[in-house]
Amino acid sequence: MTRDSAPSDKLRSLELEGAERRVRYDLDADLRAERSLGRTRAVLIASALLFAAIFAMRLAINDPSALVGNFYCVPIALVAAELGLRAGLLAAGVAIGLVFLWGATKGIHLGVLGYAARAAVFLMVGALVGRYSEARERDLASRRRSNAELRLRADELERSNADLRQALLRLEAFAQIARAVGGETDVERVLRLILDHGRGIVEACSLVICLRDGEQLVVAATTAGAVPGAVVPSSGSVLGEVLRSGKPARLVAGERALELAPGLTGQAAVMVPLVFRGDRLGVLAALDRESGGPAFTGEDEQLMAVVAASAATAVATAQSVAKERLRDSIEAAEQARARWARELHDETLQGLVGLRMLLSSARRTVSPEAMGEALAEAADQTKREIVNLRALIAELRPAALDELGLGPAIETLAERSGEAAGIDVSTRLALGDGDDRLAPDTESAIYRLVQEALTNVAKHAGAAHVRVEVARQNGAVSVLVEDDGHGFDPSVAHGGLGLVGMRERVELTGGRLEIASAPGRSTCVRATLPAV
Ligand SMILES: Nc1ncnc2c1ncn2[C@@H]1O[C@H](COP(=O)(O)OP(=O)(O)O)[C@@H](O)[C@H]1O
Ligand SMILES: [Mg+2]
């Protein structure tokens, strides 16, 4: 297992790049030196041969005025052109020496003027050609150096461009991840988006997110073959080790392939924990580099840590939303139970107590008329209690919904609510024929929505009239409950759970809910649900 931090990796790679540049530069200089060494040798040999040939020619033909000797200028120029000023002057010296030698051999001398003129010509050729060649060589060398430098810079530029392109792609992927985390509440969808974009960021064959579930890890989302929901034992597994230590890890397979989770094997892996505010929620792992490239680096580990931070935020948000929803629905159920208890206590129980007192006093009555009256009153009261209990039972589980269907159940509900609150309720229901019923969940969501909206109208609106409309068309059901009461400000939290529950029920079916109201204005609750 190798562990090191990414910045030092990056630094090392920059240092290596610098060293490579220096070596290439030096190599270039050496190559140049080697090339000129071979040529220098050839030039020196050619010059020596020319000196010898010219000397031999002078010996062969009688040349007392050293006319043939003028040709010594050729090897002098050759040497000077190849080796520069000093070598040129040296060659001129050799030529002067050869002219002397010829004179000495033949016993014929040129005289002072003759020797001085020859020497001056030879030295001038050596000096001028040598200087010119040195200047040209310097020029060439600097041009070669600039060319080499230019090539090097072009390579570097190309590499930087490739890096920049990759960085841009990564940035784009990160931006998409950020958008996904910000705009989605469905954790599965968010995790999928994170994995899809994350795969491009680390250039891995597959990514997997495992979340902690009690003592074990469960595959929550994956781009590979592993089945979501597969269980990874947290002890003895590499993913479990990463979760426990809270530290990232990189692995390369030995003789056997790595197995991160059932059905998830590979040759190289990088794993980072998902941590949100100190809570270890799970592990994000990447397996095998795309196109079989080199193993994962510290830089990949760092990129994975950024992807993991987004994933951890998404998971934590989704989990806290789920917890909040659960808390809300438990509280709503608790409130409903409290209301039923109150209703049973205040209405039914009081009614029964009254009834018992009525019947006890009737029992003590001797007059048949009084007895008859008491019994009639008892029968009335029993009837009222039956109505009350029916209403309560209907609220708990509207029998009409199961037996008659949504339309009649809403008619009954509207009628009863209107009567109870003294409000005029008009209904317009267009649900098609009764044979094609909606899913039970959709029906009860619509029923509860209308029920809560009508309860609110009765409790809060101070309305005289309310309109209930339910219509099914084009694969959707639209629901509308509009009252002519005094309205309220829906943007202000009211502490009640009715509106929250309404919205949740509708959203759970994949629908939308809008509440249009303002103080002093009528209230309109409008929902659209998929007709499934
Ligand atoms: N139709 C309405 N007309 C006027 N005010 C309403 C209406 N519906 C809801 N409200 C306001 O919104 C608040 C929240 O409603 P709700 O969430 O159902 O809680 P609860 O009914 O338990 O108070 C109510 O207390 C009330 O002030
Ligand atoms: Mg309410």
C-alpha cells in the first residue's frame, strides 16, 4: 500500500521535468561537440595533405619566386575556417616555415621583402578567415541553442496545453457535480451523476460508492458490474479499512486481482472515505485506469477526495432530509392520534356518559310518558354519536374510497365538511368512468389533500363558499380547492403540519403542489399528480 501526499508528487514531477530539460540541453551541446570533432580531424588531414602536396610540387617544379607557394593560402584558410583565428595563425606559421624549408633545401632565398610579403599574406588569410569563421560559429551556436530551447519550450507548451485541457474538463465535471449536489434531492440520482462525472475526473474504468449501514458497507451506486445493494464486510476488507482509518489508500494488485466488493475486481484502486462534518458515511473507490494507463497517483487521490466531499454532502443532505421527513410524519401521526383521542373523549365519551345518565334517570321514572320521552332522546343521542363515530372512522380510513371510488368519496367528504362547518361547498369531478381507477396511493393522496384543504378552510379561512375540482386528463390528475376566505401568507411558516404533509404526499406520487394566497385574498390550493 502506498501513501503519500499529492502536492509532493506534483513537486517531484516538476523537478523531474526541469532535470529532463537540463539533460536534453546538455546532450544537445555534446552532440554538437562530437559532430565537429570528426570534421576537424578530416579538415586537419586534408590541410596536412595540401601542405605536403604544395611543398612537393614546389620541389618538383623550379619555383624560386614561390608562386606555387601562394597556394599555401588554401590549407591555411581551411584550418582557419574550421578551427578559428589561432589555428589559422598557426597554419600560417607552418606555411612560412615550409617556404623557409624550400629555400633552405634548394639554397635559393627570396630576400627580406619576398619573405615578409609571403608571411604577411599567410598571416592575413589565417587571421581574417579565422576571425570570420569564429564569428560565424558563434552565431551558428547561438542559433542552434535558441532552436533547441525553442523546441523544448514548444514541447513544454504542448504539455501545458494538454494539462490545461484536462484541468478544464475536470473543472467542468466538478461544476456539474456541484450543480447535481445543489439541485437534486434524490440521493440515488445525485450519486449516479457524481459517479458519471467523477469517472472522467480521475480517468478510471469504474467508480463505486459504498455507504455505511450499521456494521457493514453497502454498495450504493456504481458505474461497474457490482450490484447496488451488495454487502461488503467492514472487517477484513480494504474498503472497511479505509472507512475505519478515515484515510485514503492506493493499492496495486499483486499476484491476485484486487476485490473491493463482490463482482468488483481490478488491478489498481484508489479509495477515499466519505466524511461529512467528521462523520464517516462511506467510501468512494476508483478501479483501474482507463485505457490501461499507469497506476493511480497522489494527484488522483486528491481529486477523488474532492469528488468524495461532494458525494458526502449529497448523502448527508439526503439522509437529513429523510430524517426530517420521518420526524414530520411521526409528529403528524401523533397529532392526528391526539385529535382522535380528544374527539373520542370530548364527543363520543361525553355523549355516552350523557346517554347513561339519561337511561339511569329513565329507569327511575315511573310515568310511561316521561319514560318514552327519555327513550326517544336516548335514541336521538345514540344516532348523533353514530354519526360522529362514522365521521371519525371515515377520517381514519375512508371506506367510501375503497368501496365506491375517489369521486363518490370526495363528494361525501365535501358534503359532510360543508355541513359541519356551515360552508357552501360546490364540487366538479371529472374522473372518467369508474372502471379505470387510479393507483390506491394516488387516490388516497388526492383524498387526503382535499380533506386537509377543506379542514383548513373550515378552521382558518372564515369562508362562505369553497370550490372543489378534481379532473383527470392527459395522463394527469389536477386537484383544486379554492375558498373565498381571508387568505394567509404561505411563505411564512405557520408551525402546522397540514400543509407540509399535503406537499409531501403529492411529491411522493411525483406530482406538484401550489398554494396561492395572500392576506385579504382567497386561497387556492392546486395540485397536479401523475394519473397512475
Ligand atoms: N384556506 C386557508 N385560509 C386561511 N389560512 C389558511 C388556510 N390554509 C392554511 N392556512 C394557514 O396556514 C397555517 C398552516 O396550516 P396547516 O399546515 O394545515 O396547519 P394547521 O391547520 O394545523 O394550523 C394555518 O394555521 C393557517 O394560518
Ligand atoms: Mg391544517
